Amino acid sequence: MKKYLVLTIMMLVILVAGCANKTQSQAWLTREVKINLPIINIKQHYHDQQLLKFKYNDLENSIIAIVDINNNQLKVIGLSALGFKLFEIDYDGKLVKTKHNIFIKELPAPEQVLSDIMLSILPIKEWQTVLPAGWQLIDSELHRTLINNKQEIIIDIAYAEQPSAKIRKPTQIKHHIFGYKIAIQSMDTK
């Protein structure tokens, strides 16, 4: 009996270790266009606890995301509505370290969530160095839009506040190519 318990524990350790990985800092903007994520170069600390409501493939789901930027490192923790940890992503400007705890097929990949968060909160100048030739990230009063070299809208991000020196918190992200929409409600009371 003790032998089976040790074998079971070893299998669980191997399984959990297999769910954690380090990858290059890349993200897909479309099914054909993959880019390197920009280096985070922000002097201010950023923290937000958000309720993310996804509409993806005609299915809806919600998660809680805790987003922290400190010392130019980004950490995103995804929790289920019941508080179970779904994933954790750490990005240090070079590598993305992802740990998947529970997979939910109705949600975009955690790495996609990371790139969407970065597109919505990092200054445009951070993105200009990594976007493909002819692509633009444009800020207007309450929107940020990613446009490809054919002038097609790829991602539209909505905000409740005007552009300023402080990091804006998005209220909605719509990815026109991958076909999902994320409604974002900040849960921080600060």
C-alpha cells in the first residue's frame, strides 16, 4: 500500500511539473503574425484585480485576474469565480513563465490574455519597436486600436478615462481576428 502511495505522489509531482513551462516572450497578433513581447520599462507600480468576462466561440465565462507590475516585471494570476487558481504568468522582459493549474477550453490561452493586458496597459512607445512594419497602435480619447499594415482593425481596447501619464485601466478588449471579447471590471477599491 505504501508503495502505491509513493508511486501516486511521484506521478502527481511529474504531472504538476509538466504544467509549468518557460517560453520565449512571443504572442500571436493574428493566426499568421507572431511578435516578440516588448520589454516592460515602467517606473510606476501597477496593481489591479479585475473581473474578466469572456465571450469566446459563442460561449461565456468569467475569471478573476490579478495584475501586478513591479520592478519592470509583470505577473498575472487567473482565478475561477470560486477562487481556484487557473493559471499564473510571470514575464520578466525576456521569458514568459506559465503555470497552468486548470484548463478551461472556453477561454483564450493565458499567453493571449497576457499579450492583451500588455497591449492595454503599456505605453505605445514600448510597442512601436516590436510591431511589424506598417502596423500601428493608436490612442484616441477612450480607445486604443491595433491596426495592421492593410489598415484593418485587429484589436480594439476601450477605457473609462482619457490618456495620461498614469497607466489606464481598460474596460473592454475586442479581438476581431480571434473572435473574442473581454469585458473588464476593476475590483480594486483604491
